[in-house]
Amino acid sequence: GLSEDLDLRCLLPDREAHPDLELHQGGTWTIDPARLVDVFVAGGDVPLGFVQGGGGTFARVVTVGVGGPLHEVFGGTVKGNVSARWTETRAASLESAGARFAVIQLTVAIETEHERSDAAGPPTSGEESADAQKVEHSGVHWKFDGSGTLVWNLAAGRFETFDLVGREEVTSDLALDMAGERSRQVLTMAGSLKVGAKASAKKK
């Protein structure tokens, strides 16, 4: 479940979608919203381990629900609009003479729908088994609206800095069947979200 795209190449033009686009200052392009999984979930689905207490109910709740990574909101339907524009080209500093940097402005408006009923898994404790509850529906709806700046190192072929800020809203819709009695829980949370990254040269 890991992804190697830590260079944020997903924000560059897709040559298959834009075969005639010349990447230069002033150029604009659109980005498939599904590709932003590498922005919001850097490294992919990084597994979480619990040294004490093993797995069980708490571990499952943390990894697929409250406090879970944004990887869980992807995997289903992803739609929206993501646009990019190369606004300027900066010369390098004295420390990195010869390099040039493309400054790319991003506008992001995406939303996802993901059914996660299978993520609940079978009961892992005697107490859960006694409850005899069945997850009939476990959906998550996530939205993000924001803008950001990608500074791309043209010589190194990787990002130099990246900053994205905006507002996210996530709604969890859980339907349970507990021994014939059905219940439904809908929870919506919203707030600001910032994503940032900075590349640095490997120390010799």
C-alpha cells in the first residue's frame, strides 16, 4: 500500500492527458483529482502498529475512523477541479547556483465518497461477539477547498517546497444492525487543513 511519489510529480501535467502542452512560464493545466492522494497521503497507506494492547477495538477505531489517516477517504469516487499555473521562474540562490525554480500556483476543490463496510472486519473480542452487531453501511464523504504553491526545482526534477492550505469537511455515515435493531450514526467535522513539505540536500 505504499507509494513512491514523494516528489509530488502528481502535480505536474499528465502527458497522456495533455500531449500538446509545453511546460513553460505562463502555462496552465488541470490535474486529475484522484492523483492528489499522493499529496494528502504522502507515502501511501503507511501501516500503524501498536506495541501494547495488540489490536482489538481501539486499534481498529483509530486506524479506520477517529484519528485515522486521510488514506481512508480515498479509494472510492473522487471528483472536483484542480488547476495549476506556472506563474514565474526564480533564479537560484548563491548556495545553489545554476538551478532554476518554477513557481506553480494551485487551486484545489475536490470531494470523495468511500464505502468502508469491509474495513470494520469481524469481532475481535468476546464483548464484540456478544453484541452480534453487523455493519450494514460505513461511508465517508470528504471535501477540501484550498490553494497552494509548488516550487519545482527544474534542474533536480523534484519539488523544492510545497504549501497547501484550505478547509476540509468529513462526514461519517454508519449504519448498524444489532440483533435485529437498526441504528444509524452520522457525524460531520470541519476545520482547516495545511499540508507542507520542504526538500533538503542529503548531508555527505
